Amino acid sequence: MQAWRVYENGEPDAVMRREEVEPPVPGEGQVLLKVRAANVNFPDALLCRGHYQVRPPLPFTPGVEVCAETEDGRRVVATAALPHGGFADYALADAAGLLPAPEALDDAEAAALHIGYQTGWFGLHRRAALKEGETLLVHAAAGGVGSAAVQLGKAAGATVIGVVGGPGKAAVARALGCDLVIDRRSEDVVAAVKAATGGRGADVIYDPVGGEAYQQSAKCVAFEGRIVVVGFASGTVPAPALNHALVKNYSVLGLHWGLYAVKDPASIGRCHEALTAYAAKGLIKPLVAERVPFAGAADAVRRVADGTTTGRLVVLPEGVHA
């Protein structure tokens, strides 16, 4: 089979190597999956660099999220079991973690549903308890993680403010349904949020960026607001001033979605049922900006890492067409 493999850590387009290899052999509790589509996630770049919290043995195949077919013909979404990831013709996954692919979504859309939307749902509902009528601020609103949070916020009845970088991404965020879009490159984010909320600030802030974005969040979060820390795409991990959180009465909430698979696995299935229902009603639909031929996988991971993309880039195996 064809697979992209990483033999040493470094930048994705430098260390990902396309090879002909034997299909992986499932271990105990695992299943072999025929990949139909593999979504590109920022953690794929971190895995290549050796900077992710999980460090699979070398060589490994990246691609943590797939829509695939089981040996008995079921169409599923899954988190791939590294080191045998989804940028290959076949991947491995834990049998207990397989979820039915929503009928309302095609393969590329289904591949982009699992991690980003689960993270959004847990972040907004379980961690931040977002309520109908509240104001939600989403950083990197046109990106893969941010676009999911925008759609989930609208589905929950929130007023959604999207922060983006540049007019192209602003247009994408508006099309996703943001009630207000702020271009951080040409506007003062804090001033714009306060102007839009009558000085009150945002009730919930969804931050996959860190760095300066977090500093802006702390300045425009509402009384009893909640900042959900999802990741650090900026490359800078902020150091929250807890005295500031005390004085302004807001909460800083961490979210590591992968822990739910260990601590409360049943919750992932319940979330997937909710997401499937949302998809059937047209409330959510992953924004697949590009369906990437298999040969372009390494370049796609690099572009996602560079923050130059909107929505999701999904890699299709050789012979699979959009």
C-alpha cells in the first residue's frame, strides 16, 4: 500500500516520505480500516516536529482523523491509532472508538467532523456551558477548529463574533454565519468586541491560538465570562494573570479533548449522536476548502501548520476522487 512516513522529526514537507509498505497488522482491540479520506489537523504537524503530547515511535504515518471503511463494509469515522495513521491506503484504529459516519456528510466532510467538532462541542457545552443568547467570540474563526466552533455556537443560539486575519478569511467567516467579523490585522479586537457588546464583553471565548489572542481575550471577556483554552497555534503559550481573573470574575478553562476517551469514553458517543443530528438538520457542515490528492499530503500539512489555509484540507487516497 501507499503511505506517508516520518523517519525523523522536522518540518512536515521535509520529513514526510511517500513509500510503498505492507498494510499494518491490527493489535489486540484494533481494526484495519480502508481509508476513504483523511483530514489534516494541526497536531499532524506537531507530530512531525516531535512537539505533540503523544510521540509515536519512528517511523510513523501521520493523519489522526479519518473517514474509512471497515472490513465488513461499514462507513465510519475514527481517530487513527498511531503509528499507523490516516495518510495511507490503510490505517489502524481502536475498535471501541469507531463511530458511524453521518449519512448527511460525504467522506471528506465526515473525515473533518470528528476531532474539531467534538472539541468544539465539549469546549462550548461541557466546559463553558454556553447558553442561548450569550455572546461567543471565536479566534481563528475561518480555520478548521474555529469554523467548527462558529457553527456550533450558532446552533446553540449564541451571537457569534469571529476574529480572523485578512479580508479573505473575513469573507469565509461571514459565510459560516458569524454575526460580526473582526479582522485582527486592521482592527483593534478588544475595542471592536466592547463596541459590539455595549462594553460588556464576550461571555465565552474560544481560543485555539494562544499568544496575543489570549491577551486580547482577557481584556474583552465579560463578567463571569469563560475563556476556553483549546491550543496554541500561534506557537506561544500564554501565562494567565490569575490576579486579573480574580478581579474581573472570569474563568480560564483548559480543554484536552483526548482525555475524554480515557476518563469518560461514553461521552464521546453521546456527543457524536448530537453532532450527527446537527448534520442531518443542516446546522453543521465541515468546511472542506480543499480535497487534496494523496501526492500533496506533505504540502497540505505544512500549509495548515503555517496558518495560511481556511476550513479543512482533506487528503484522498490514491484512486479516490472528490
